[in-house]
Amino acid sequence: DWTMEAVVETQVEQIRERVGDRHVICALSGGVDSAVAAALVSRAIGDQLHCVLVDHGLMRQGEVEQVERDFVAATGADLRVIDASETFLGHLRGVTDPEQKRKIIGREFIRVFEQAERDVLAEVAESGRTVGFLVQGTLYPDVVESGGGEGAANIKSHHNVGGLPEDLAFELIEPLRALFKDEVRKVGIELGLPEELVWRQPFPGPGLALRIIGEITPERLEILRAADAIVRDELTQAGLDRQIWQCPVVLLGDVRSVGVQGDGRTYGHPVVLRPVTSEDAMTADWARLPYDVLARISNRITNEVREINRVTLDITSKPPGTIEWE
Ligand code: XMP
């Protein structure tokens, strides 16, 4: 794709010039945007880039491992994964309000990330260099929806924009700021990232915390991870990954309903499937998934995830419903 090739070339050149011999830190979220932004910067400045992935314990099944493996294989970048799940889950105990969840996760993220930053700073200082920049995978729609654009209202406090410490001594590098998601994916492919990573569905920074309605507990996370993995697997099998923008799976943690599974009455949790089509997440329509795919998903979830006895489908467009339930 010649357009994206040009984007890469221009960005690489600009980043090199701006950064010089200084070093750069990047927070990887496990998502496409930060991975592509980091890969782009890595292409420009190689081992002057230091990536940090804060594992908040709210990622999907296999996600951290995939980034550790595939991202590093494709870019050769320096990546440190920090397992902070116990800290995050501890602070989230008993919390049910969505904005409160976001605040806590944002705050803890900053704390953990700043520690990682200090570690990188110390290492770099040993070689007589300084760290001058922070990479962010901000896209054009993020800029608009977080109120950075003209006349846009702040709908949810997305923490990948403006959520980082304000007293940062670093300048921001935001190489994707003018791009939409489909363009970011093309840039990712251009940079040699694997399709699996590039075509991964958008996933919110606060992760599964926004997809458990009610309190977040390790048990609920495990249930949701299992259901989510089945949904992603079936959508991939059905070749639907590129038609669907996202399919959040939402666990109604505080709702129970009666079911009959095996030869007994159960009193389990419902999950909601939220498949949507969209161009940029600002508006969305519910995806008309084929009935046989829905049937397979429903059968597999209720057979394989003991605690779930009901699978429901969200058929609301955005607006009025947002994509995530929280
Ligand atoms: P909503 O739910 O507002 O989501 O329709 C629009 C897009 O943004 C993602 N999203 C988030 N991303 N931090 C993020 O980094 C957040 O707090 C957050 N909330 C929603 C959502 O997955 C969708 O792609």
C-alpha cells in the first residue's frame, strides 16, 4: 500500500530527526494502536525505544503472552512486562461504578508505569543518555471523542488520551494522531506486524473491568475470559474478524437467572454479546451475525463455561447505546 508506505517513511524520518540520540519510552496496552505506534518508533530508532507493558490483570486470555511473543519477534524492541494484577485487583475490590473503575485503573497505571519509567531512566543514564519522549498510540477519533477536537463532548474518560501524568518531563510522540483505525492496521502490516495482532479487535485500556457489570473478582474475570475466548475463536473460524469492528462480551456479574444444565437446575450468570460494525467507534451498528455462528457461540459458552447459563444478544446501535456497557 503506497499511501501507508509513505506514512511510514515520513514518520520514521520525522521521529529520527526529533529524537536524535535520546531515548523513548512507550506503554504497550496489548492493543493494535500502541503496538503499531511502538513498531513505527522502533523502525525509526531501534534500541533507543523501551516498551513497557503493564499487566493490570484485566487483559483477555493469552493477550499478554501474544504481545510478548509476536510484537518482540516482529520488531526486536526492548519490552518489559510488569505483572501488577494483584495491585489492580486489590484496589478494584468492591468497586462497581464505571467511572470509578476507570479512575482507579488510570491512577494505578500511572503509578506502576512511573516506576518502570524510573527504571528505564536509570539504565539509560548509565550509558550517558537521556530519555526525552513518550510514545502514545492516539488515533484521530480518540482526539475527537476525548474533547480534543472541535466541539466534541467528553463522553467517557478514555484513559489513553490525557490520562498520563501531567508533570511529565517528556515530550509526546503520537505518530498515529492523524489516522483512522483501518489506516493504522495498514501501517501495522507495512511494518511487518503479524495479522493476528493487527486485526485484533479494539480493546479498552481498562480492559475487562468495563465488561463485568458489578464488582470485579478473580472468579468473574476467569468466567469472562473463557467466554470471550470462545467468541473470538468462533468469529475467527467464521472468517468474520474483518467485518466486525468489535464484539465485547459482557458478564452481568450481579444478575443471576435460572437454567437447566446437565440434569440439574442452575442459577448462573448471563453474558451479553455485543457485536458491532463501525468505521471509527464514534457511531456503530449492531452486527447481523449469521444465526449458525450465534448458535455455535451460545452452545459452546453454555457447555464449556459452567457458570454461564444464558447467552443474550445486544441489538442496540450507537447512539443511543455506547459500544461498551460501561
Ligand atoms: P464506547 O463504549 O464509548 O467505546 O462506544 C468507543 C470505543 O472506545 C473503547 N473504549 C475505551 N478505550 N479506554 C480506552 O482506551 C476507555 O476507557 C474506553 N472506553 C471505551 C471501546 O472499546 C470502543 O472501541
